[in-house]
Amino acid sequence: MKALIQRIRGERKPALVREDRTPLKQKISYGVGHVFNDLCIQAWFSYILIYFTKVIKLSPVNAGYIFVVSQIADAISTPLIGYACDKRMSKRIEKRYGNKKIWHLIGSAGIALIWPFLYSPCPYCGEKAEEWVLLTYYGVLTALFSFFWPMVEISHLSLMPIVARRAKDALELGAIRSALKLGCGVYVYIVTWILLGQNSETTIDESVQKPFTYQTIIVIITGGFFAILFHWGVDEIGRSKKIEDEKKALQEKQSSRTDDAEKQALDKELNPLEIIEHSKTSPPKSIKQWFKCPDFYVMMIVYFTTQNVANLVQSYFPMYLTETMQFPKEAIAYFPLIILISGIISSMLVKRLNKKFSNRVIFCFGSVLAIISAAWFYFNPMETRNAIYAPTVIMGCGYSLMVVMSLAMVADLIGNDKQSSGFVYAFMAFVDKASLGLIVLGLQEYYPHSTGECIECRDYLRLAFAVLPGVEALIAFVAVAFFFQRTPFQNIRSPKEKEDKSTEFVCESPYYGEADFINIPSLRSTDV
């Protein structure tokens, strides 16, 4: 009726900025933009140690140095690339291709050039090359790879608020990205399983070089196809220009004179641009304030111990299977696949569990599962090796719950303070990478040396794969159960906000606002 009266009077309703839906082409193209990265990272962290020690024949400590180089290069390059992605490379590039897409293109090209050499013999070293030559060769390649893959990671994440036209679309894009991550893990393990199964050898040594080389070729072809699809389908220039035009139109509209009725109509309209501008006015918490918060340190311990559990299990599981349990070489593919599928199932149940239990309770439950499975792995004798299928499922469920809930608790710690969330995530990610690198280097430093069958190696791998992750899970459990409290200077949430948080599994990322965080933990955790 009101609209009819306005039409009769000749009045026009004020134009309002409305976002339409994100096209399906944009959703699919954006979703596959991280597939190349996911394939490489899954293969890298699953087989880095066993490949360099068993196939390339590096000493355990030198393999540890390569792992540390990867972690340090990642930790240093990530904040620098994040800063660079927000700056203009040049006006010409920004207008013709898009600033963030060009970073993604450079990173993808760099990975495509480096990746084939990481899982292949050194072509310049010769058969009798000294170990320091091999260490230098693979160390440089690893550093370059660890520089290029965060470039793809960060540029892809930073494109999400540009591609998504509604908050609902941003969540959908995050869900597509997470689902494809899981699919990439399954894909890598199945491909590895098939390739190793075609090899006649029963153990992991120089004879399985070809399956790893074929794996890299398959990863490059598959990942390159999806990277091309991403650059073909995602339109950064048009969307960026449209957002800028909408902001200018909104500012002009707000500066012009309108009557009271029009002001009320504007105030009632839920405009995402207004929300964004308003959120920028709230002062962020300073670094000094965060360092004075006890929960910040507790959460830091919880975060890096949780990530260490996931990454140590992923890196040492293949060696535990082949050395300690004496499984055939195909086991390094299908056992990690079991962990991955178990994690997927447990992640799907998190939302239901969270309706009845708090984040802390679910995290502690996941920690207990991880501790139980670690103890089972440690005490299980080789004679009953088939029994470890059960702790494999339990471990997948356990540390999946730990990772998901740790991200939820970090988001809860940050609360509404999105302005300083980048510092919180960056600091915790740096501690995670540094601690993991030092732990792996320490484990590899004291790894028993043997040219033939190594009995000591079997017991040592029980320590690396079972005891250490179990201890870290116990530390995380104690920190959450007895020391984690709500930060004293955090804003109190409204009942409506609490209701929204209980129904939506989202977390704050340093690169974009809200995103689906139910990712399988065995994947690389630099979604943060």
C-alpha cells in the first residue's frame, strides 16, 4: 500500500546498494584456485622424510634440515607476501589483470617450475655426489617452494571478499575450498597407492623413485589444469571496480540531503558496505594488550601443540608403518587415507556436538582420543600389526576434533576484534612453524644410524610417531581443561551474537573476515 501511494504521488524510493548473487562460474572457478597448492602440500608433508631418507639416501639429520628450511622459509615469507598482496604491483597490471590474480599466477608458475625437481633425483649431482651437495640442492628448492606456495595461499584467500557478493556466498566459497582440500588429500593418497602397487619392490628404497616422479607429473598436470580454470573464470578487475563504484555512490548518497523518511529507510537497510566502514572505526587491541593477556599464551600453547600433533603424525606415519610395523610400501598411502576419511567424518559431526557441548569439552574429548591412539600405537607389537587399523581411525577423529576446536577457540579469544586478528594468527602460526621445525630437527638429529635392518629405528619411531604427539596432546588437554579462561578485556557478546556463533561454524582469518574452518587437520594448516 505504501509503495502504491508513493507511485501515485510520483515519489521514488531511494536507490539502495544491493548485492546480487555470486555467479556459479565465479564460485567454481574460485573454488578450484587452490587445488594445485593442496595437492603439492599434501604430498610434501606426507612423504618428505621417508623420501629423502629412503630414496635420496640423505642422513636423517640432513632430512631434518630440509624440513626446517621449509618451515623457516614459510614463517618468514607468509607475512611479507600478505603485506605485498595488499599493495599495488602497478596500475597497468591492476587494470588489465588484477593485483591479487597476478600474485596467484606468479606463485602457481613458481610451484610448477620447482615441484618436478623436489621429488626427482638431482640431475647435476651425479651418482656419487657428496651429501652436502644434495643438501644444498634440495634445500634451495625447498626454500623456493616454501616461498611460492604461500603466495598462492594468501592471494587466493584475499580474493574471497572480492569474489563473494554476499556474506552467505563467502561462506559457500569457503565450504567449496574446504571440500576440495579433502578431495585433494584423497586424490594424492589414491594415486600414490596405485603407483606404488605397480612397483615390484616391497620396501621403500631407490627402486621406488619412478612412482614418486610419476606422482609429481600427475600433480602438476592436475593442479595446472585447475589453476588455468581459476584464472580463466575469476574476474577480479570487474568486481573491484564495481565495489569501488558502490562505495563512491554510497558516500555521495549519505552526503546529500534526504528527508527523515529516506534516512530511516537507509538506516533500516542492511548494507554490507556500511557494516564494513563502521567496523573500521572500532579501535583494535594493541600488541601490548595481547601480550598482557594470560589466555593469549594459553591459546598459543594449545594452537601449536595441536598443529604439532597433526603434522608429526602426518610426517612420521609412513616411516612408522614401513620400519616399525613392517607393512608393505603401499601402506604409506592407504593408512593416511584412513586417517583422512576418519577426520572428514568427525568434522561433519562437530556441529551437532557443539549444540550440546562447549568447544572446550569437545577439544578435551579429541585430545583424549589422540592420547589413547598414541598409547595404542606405542604398545602395539609388530606381530599384531593389523590391529593398528583401530587406533588409526581413533587418531584421525581425535586430532581432527582438536584442530577444529582450537580454531574455534582462537576465534572466540579474538571475538569482535577483527582489526588485530591478523597479529594473533600470524604470531601463533609463526610459533607453530618454528616449534615444529625444531622438533623435527631434534628428532632427526638423534635418529639411529644404520645401513641395514635397524632394530633401534623401530623403537625410535615409536617415540617420534606415538610418544611425542601423545605428550603434546596431553599438554593441550591440560591447558584447555585447567588454564583457559575468557580473556578479561574481551567485549561481551550479545545473546543474538551467541546464537549466531552456535549455529555457524566460522572463524576469523587474518586474510579475510569469516570463513568456514572445518578443514581436515592432516592438511597444511596455513589456512591461517
